[in-house]
Amino acid sequence: MVKSEDKEEKTIYYIVGKSEAEVLASPYLAQFKENKEDVLLLTDPIDSWIVKALTEYKGSKLKPITADDIKLKEETKEEVKKKEEIKKEFKDFLEFTKNTISADKIEKVELNEKL
């Protein structure tokens, strides 16, 4: 569980898959392993339905580790600056990729350092 510093809000992270081997092989787990954070491994077929219906448990929010807004640690100014430079560097490539595949089939193309 992670406590948000601004609200003292707890978050329970989870990943859903068909088997334990499948969820353990997920690249999304890497940042949680690095930060020694617990993640629920949900492998029962009913689990995906349950977490959609149940958004919190005992005051703690349930959140998939595949969400794009997860930040387990604060970024330094240097890291933020480096990310912005990388985004600028790849801007043309991302636009090219989106337009090549077809803008009506893809909502957005963006860089992801989590994978």
C-alpha cells in the first residue's frame, strides 16, 4: 500500500491475469519491485469483474498497476527536465507513428518509461 502524502489516502495496487506466471512476467511490475511495493496478483476469472465493481476496500482505493498516472516516488527537477527534452526529441517520431498507422484508429502515441 502506498500513502499519498497530500491526503493520507491509501492505495492498493493490483494486476489481473490468467495465471500467476502471466502476471509475474508483466513488465509493469518492475517499478513496484524496485520500490518494494506490494501488488495483489489476481488470477481468478471473477477478479477482473470484482475490481471493476469494487473501487475501494476499507477506505483504500484499488488501482491497477497498468494505470498511466502511477507515481511511486517524486521526480527530481533534473528527471523532469530530461523527460521534457526526450519528449521534444521524439515529438516528430510520435506524430509520424500516429499518422502512419492512422489517426482515426489511434487516440494517442506517447513515450512510456515504465516498460
